[in-house]
Amino acid sequence: MNNTARILVIWLTVFIDLIGFGIIIPVLPDLAVNLGGSEQSIAVAALYPLMNFFFAPFWGRLSDRYGRRPIILISVLITAISQFWFAFITAFWMLAIQRSIAGIGSANISAANAYMADISTKENRAKNMGLIGAAFGLGFIFGPLIGGFVMHKYGIFGVGMVSGGFSVLNLILAFIFLGESLKEKNKEVSGGFNPIVPLIKAMKNRAVGSLFFINLLFIAAFALMQVTVALLWEEHFDLNKKEVGMMFGFLGLTTAIVQSGLVGRLNKRMGEKRLLKMGLAIMGISLATLPLTSSIYLELLIISGISFAYGCISPSVLSLLSGQVSAREQGNVMGLNQSMGSLGRVLGPILGGVLYAWDFRAPYLGSGLILLFALWFTFDILRKNIIKE
């Protein structure tokens, strides 16, 4: 199988995986509140990123030891089990188990990123990493659209069955078409669910540690916006839930377009380091100005800036990170980076909720300040030539 076909297969694996997950998104908040109340719903929402935090490095290390293909297949099977489980949820404890299992299965993105790094060259690495991000964006767009329709027609049972069906389709396609990408397996790598020790060990490499830190700041800042912006649009722009959904769809679609169509071209002209700096600057400005306009058209323009910046930052971090370690360490490092992102997705919403209760503009100004610091930190480490390209 040539490289183009392998890229298409791994892209489809991530895309179908995210559609299956995205189908549940419109149903989950109301279900959590109905089964457990508002306080418990916040707790259950944290289970998914928490499992990602522990299992992304675990899957990544196992993929270094046993190969990418078996780990992706096993994790997709776990995801399918969690999606079918969703169809039969009648109690809060069942929902908590489902979110935990789903978080374990979805942590396979570390293995998917490592797979893409395996089959990429230095010249097309950022472009290919952008394609993974595009698969995420498109999956999050089409998944909730399908989920809303299925929920209306067939209820919770239908949502679980359709979501599980997508995961089974994903498993079949991956089993048939996804070949192994890792040429030399690393039998010395250990497993284990505790990411702290491997994280400390990996961060002894200053370049890797610096990129982990940049990713943590970026994801936390973005999550500050993500968790509060629906309230902002409803309370200060008078949008209804359907219109809020359309705004998120626009954000996802434009991000996917940037990552699939523009990142490769921009990287050829600018390089990953300049692309990263530009993305952090635009993201910081865009997030800080999000609550400062009363025009929905200006809001859409700002969202376009956020999408463009996200499409620059995420592939650049992944591509630069891939270049700092050997092929035998890709899974471990990609998993740890995913773990840092999961930590950002836990911390961001907590801080965002507190800041929004204080002042509706505070989360976005806070995001801008976080990214301003991230930009200064990036300039500093690049000036010292810590990160090789």
C-alpha cells in the first residue's frame, strides 16, 4: 500500500471514530442532568478527559512496543463497546461507566498521531498532522448533526446503536485496510497507566518538555473559551440553541479547512516554528476580542481567526514534537502530549466557569493572557535554539 492510501486509511479511522463519538454530544448534557443532577453532571463530564489523561500515554507506549495497528484495533473495539453501552443507560452509574470507557478508547489518538508520524517525511509532516486535525474537526461537525436527527427519531437507544455501528464500521475498515507503520518495535518500553513518571522522564528533553508546556497552555486557553462561549452567545447575542450549534459547526468546518488545505502550503513557505508563533498570536488576539463586539458578523470573523490559528498551532506542535524523538519513541511522546492536552481540558473549564461567573469577558481576556505568555515562552525557547526543526 502506498503512502497516500495509508494516509487515507488512518484519516478515515480517526474521522469515523470521531463521528461515532460526536453523535452522543447533543444528547449527553441533558441526559447527565436528568440522571444525576447538575453537580454530578459536571463530575461525569470530567471522566472522559481524565481517562484520556491516563490512557493516551499508555496506548502510545504500547504502540511503540507492539505496533500501531493492534493498538488502534483494540482501542476502536473498546470505543464500540462504550457506544453500544450508551443505548442501554438508565442510571447515572451506567453513564459514568460509559464516559470512562469512551475516554479509554478515544485516547487512541496518540497511536494515530504516531502512525502518521511514521509514514511522514520532514517535508510533509505538518501537512499530514493537519489532516488528523481535519478529521477531528469534520467528525465533530457531522457527528452531532447525525446525533440530533437520530435522537429525535429513535431516542437514546437509537443514538447508542448508530454510534456503535459507526465504531464497528471503523473496526472493519481498519482491520482490512490499516497496515502496520512501525518498522522497528521498541521491546524495552514499559506499559503502566501512570503517566507521571514517563512524563517527567520525557521532559528531561528540554525541547519535548517545552512543546508539552506550549500545548498545555494552548489547550487550556482554548478550553476556557469552549466551555463558556455558548452562554456568551445565548446571553449577549440572543442566539438560540440551534444557532449556537451552527456557530460551533462553522468553527469546526473552518478549522478543518485550514488543517486539510492550508497548513501544508503555509508550512512550506514559513516553516513550523514561524507558523506556531503566528498561530499563538492570532489565537490570543481572537479569543481576547470575542466578547468585545456586539455584531454577529464580527463574531464570525473572529471565529475565523480562531479556526485559522488552531489550524496552525496544533499541527505545528505535533510536527515539531515528532522531529525531536526517534521513531521508537513516537507513540510514547505523542501519548504524553495528548495527556497534557487532556489536563488542559480539565483545568480550562474549571477556570472558565469561575471567571465567567465573575465577569462574562474574563474567560476570554484570561485566554488572551495565557496565550500571550505562551507566545513569549515560544519566542524564548526558539531564540535559544532548543527545538530543532
